[in-house]
Amino acid sequence: MPKLGINIDHIATIREARHTVEPDPVWAASICELAGCHSIVIHLRQDRRHINDRDLEILRKTVRTRLNLEMSILSEIVSIACKVRPDQATLVPEKRAELTTEGGLDVCRYKGKVATALRRLKRRGILVSLFVDPNQKQIAASKDLNIDSVEIHTGLYANAKNEIKRRSELDRIREAVQQATELGLRVNAGHGLTYQNVRDVALISSVEELNIGHSIISRSVLVGLDRAVREMLTLIS
Ligand code: PXP
């Protein structure tokens, strides 16, 4: 059974809708952990549209599972990560106008910049993962950088409009997982996963962790966060 990492950015999104203090992502993280999740994921974006520096600092002290910080390779953000030292940093591409991370990191194109960020983070003892598309070249380039793990982008699978497309995207994910595993990388997966589509990805052996945000936080608005987390844990097991 893969582990479950919960992205709690949307809790902070609700807070920022009113620039107030509630709901507090620190409380949400504790509820997720008490319900049995295996890690807490947050994305400190350059524009601080949801998670902010205060959240990161407090969560570093309070998270009892593992804190996985999604972040861009920008030097300023790398400096913050090096100071706060999350258990893991997941390097993602970041565009100001996007609603959410749109695609995997282009490791082939930005190899030098990724290598610099990687070196700085590793020096501080932080595990580093690269969020990549299920693409042979990107995975090979990640391996060349001597990375700890990759997170395979499941967005195209999640957004597939018909069964043929869904199956072909699932095959791409399976092939990417196999390639990465054979290269000795640890493999996680995430983006766009829901209570409806998670099963087939959870069944891919050697995927160690699924990182899920939107669907769990959305359900939690209606059924409560504890129940939403437990229902997802049941599904992926
Ligand atoms: N993994 C990565 C690298 C992400 O950027 C995100 C979105 O922040 C997720 C997983 C979770 O995606 P979703 O919110 O669609 O479940």
C-alpha cells in the first residue's frame, strides 16, 4: 500500500480569502496526522498566495510525520528551505499566473539550475525529489543528477476525457514508474488524484507515496477532515 501525503495548501487558501487567521493549516496538519496520513505537503509559492513563511516555520516544529515542502528552484526559496530544513523538498516548476502546478519540472532544460538547488539542499541534509512528467528523458535526466526520488505527475491521467486516453496515460505512468525504479530511484506520484481515480495508481507496485490535496480538502468541507483522510487511506489500501 502506498503511503499518503496530504497537501494542505487549500486550508491556507480559505484563510487568505479573508486575509485572516482561520482556518489554520497548522491545526489541519495535526488532524491529518491523527487520521493516519504519512506526510504533510505544503507549497511555499513566491507570491505566498496560500502557505506563508509563518506556516512553514510552525509546521516544521509541529509536524510529527514528515514535512514535504514543494518549492521552485529560485535561489530565495532555496535559501528559506535550507534555513527551515523540511524533511523533504519537492522541486516543482512555478508560474505566477497558474492556478496550480501545471506540468512537471523540465529537468532536461534546467539541469544546471536544478543541480545548484539540489546541491544546496543536500548540504543541509534535506531529501530531494523532482516532480516530473511521466517522460523517459525527464526521468533519465533526474537520475543523472543523483536525485533521491521522483514524483510522477499524474495530471494528464486525472484529466483524461475518455477511457482510451485514461488508459494510455495510465500506461505512461506505469512505464515511468518502472524506468525510475530500475534506475534505483524512489517513486512517488500525485496531482489531480481523487476518490474516483486513485485506485489504479495506488495499484502500481513500487509507488511509495501518493500526494493528494484538492480532492481531500474539498471533501473535508462537507464530511470533515478526519473522515476525508480516513476514506482516502481506506481506498489506497
Ligand atoms: N504533487 C505536486 C508536486 C503538486 O504540485 C500538487 C499540487 O500542489 C500535488 C501533488 C497535489 O495535487 P492535487 O491538489 O491536485 O491533489
